[in-house]
Amino acid sequence: MRRELVILRHAKSDWPYGVADDQRPLAERGRRDAPAAGRWLRAHVPAFDLVLCSTAKRARQTWHLVRRELGGSPEVSHDGRLYGASADTLTRIARELPGDAHTVLFIGHNPGLEDFVSTLADRGCTLKTSAIAVLSGTGDWTDVRPGWASLDDVAKPRG
């Protein structure tokens, strides 16, 4: 069975003084780029069965702006484990995905996302803010491991 795992790094964030890292909002550029990422996803990924989004404010804001551009309303789960997650943690999360989900979107942070994509696809991948990586593999989600996926596409949509 073919599985598609789409990775989206959150859009460009602001760095307001005195604001905790997980509460940093999107910068103006991020508010422009996130909808462009949504339009790219709508054109290249037919539909998502599930979206897992970091609980960080900038990731949640990214999802809010991306979602407006997508057709349909996939199930969304805000998962605190995605905030600051390592490639190993992201692999564990992927292995827990439900069997009936064929196309899943992760919205999170670097350096974990880049490491995760590079590990699964067995090749380097750079993910700037709002960048998207589309991975595909076969079998069950429990089969996710280093080298499991092919890196089918990488995009850097800008608004």
C-alpha cells in the first residue's frame, strides 16, 4: 500500500522580545508565504487524511493560513511532540499513524524536519521556512524507518 508523508516547515516567524519560543508568531513574510504553501499543496497533493501540527504558535498559524487554501477538511491533531522533535521522535510519531490514513501532513520545525526527511529518503534535504517535502513509501506506517521513502518533490512556495 502506498503512503504519502508531506512535510511542511512552519512559515517565517517573528522574534518579539520577551516572548517564549513556542509562542512566537508569524512574521509578515510568513503570513504571505503560508497561503502560497497552501496553494502549492492544493495543486500537488489531492487531499490529506490527517494533519499533525506542532503546538507552537507559528506552526498553528501556518496551518490556519494553509488550510484556507486547501479543499476539504482533513482531521487535524495538534501534537506537542512535534515541537522541537528530533528525527527519531518524528519516526516514532509516523509509526503511530492510523492504518487508514494514506496521505498525512506534518507541520513542524527544523532541524528535526530536515533530519527526518534526509533519514527517510536517504538523501539530504534543505527545508527553509514554508518549504514542503513530499515523501512516499509502501507498506504500513509501522514500516517507517531510515531509507523507507523516496523524496518525490521539494517546494519553496513564496507569497
